[in-house]
Amino acid sequence: MTAEDNLRAINQAISQAAERAERKAADITLIAVSKTHAAHEIVPLLDARHVHFGENRVQEAAAKWPPLKALYPHTVLHLIGALQSNKAAEAVRLFDVIHSLDRPRLVEALAQAMAEHQRHPEVYIQVNIGDEPQKSGVALETLESLVAHARSLHLPVVGLMCIPPVDIEPAPYFALLAKLARRYNLPRLSMGMSSDFDVAIQQGATDVRVGSAIFGPRPPATDDL
Ligand SMILES: *Cc1c(COP(=O)(O)O)cnc(C)c1O
């Protein structure tokens, strides 16, 4: 199976999951997570007119994507990994959507970078939905104040993002993220990966982030989450 075959299969599976959930497949964005994969592996998907791609490191994306974006200008590039404040400006220049806002310092760095560069990537707030000490994401009890802070500095916050704990049924975590998004009037939900995007769609995901099911296995990374 090539990555294009896999992409077709995932799109099909998304349609079926949407149908089961009585939702429209067109309301669900498939982000192909291309982290660790080289440009030559990505190009066939760009040629197949896939639009949304995700990367988890600013440095890696900065090396890989500018030439690809020049050739495929309709590409929408998503940052799905942790962002350091000192890389906020580079992230704002490079990415169209940022899924990993999780602290006040980063609100300020992004607001400043957006004003400076006159670019306003959409922002998702990442929530530490399983309250896990090692995971990034804002704590549940701090979410409300982070949403307020981001809105007060006019960041274009559109949704919430989460990575649920591994090896536990993810549906309750996805449902909780959906409930929080409704509470704060945020329309978009970035949740669901290769192993659980269908469950996430059942719970209202608008953006699923699928890597290995499209590109195949990655070399193990210690800082994946
Ligand atoms: C790597 C990654 C994914 C994709 O994971 P797969 O299991 O390969 O689909 C999704 N979201 C985030 C935040 C990631 O870092």
C-alpha cells in the first residue's frame, strides 16, 4: 500500500464514521501528519490534491515545507506539537493553524508575533484532558482563564485540541473536550489519531490528525507527546 492508497482508505473510513455519527464528512478535516517523513514521501499526497498537513516541530517544518508550499500554494500547514515561546514568530510565519497553545506566556508571544508579521493563523488551545503530569496542554482548571486571556489579546481561537491518555478507552476524554468546547463557544475540535479517529468523529471531532495510518510507522520518538 502506498501513502496515496492509505489516504484514500482513511478518507473512506472518515466518511463511514461520519455517516454512523449522522454527520457530514465535509465537516471533518483530515490532517495528514507528515512529521519525520521526507518531502519525497509527501509530494505524492500533494499531487493527489491533499491540502492539510501536520508537523510537530517548528525546525523540521521550516526545513521541509517552504519549497513545498511554494509549489503547492493551497496547502494548509498545521503545527500540532509543543511550541516554545521563542519560536512563536517562526511558527506564525510558517504555519496556517496552531493546535498547541497551552500557557499565558505563549498567548503573549503569539499575539506579538501576529501583530508584527500581520499573519493570523487560527489557534486551538491544547487541553491536558487526562490530567497527566508528563503531558503538555493546559490544566482543566486553568482552561477558562487561558481562553479569556487569548481572547483579550485577540488571538483567533477557534477550538480545543487534546491527546487522550494511551491504553484507555478514549471516548470519555473526547466527549469531555467536546463539552468544554461548547461551554466556551469554540466550534472546532482537534482530536483523534490513527488508532481512534473514528471514535473521535463519533464524539464531534472536526479535525483528525492521522500520521502512521497514512505514511506508515515512524522511528520511535521520545518526545512524541
Ligand atoms: C504524531 C502525532 C499524531 C499522529 O499520530 P499517529 O498515531 O501516527 O496517527 C497526531 N497528533 C499529534 C499531536 C502527534 O504528535
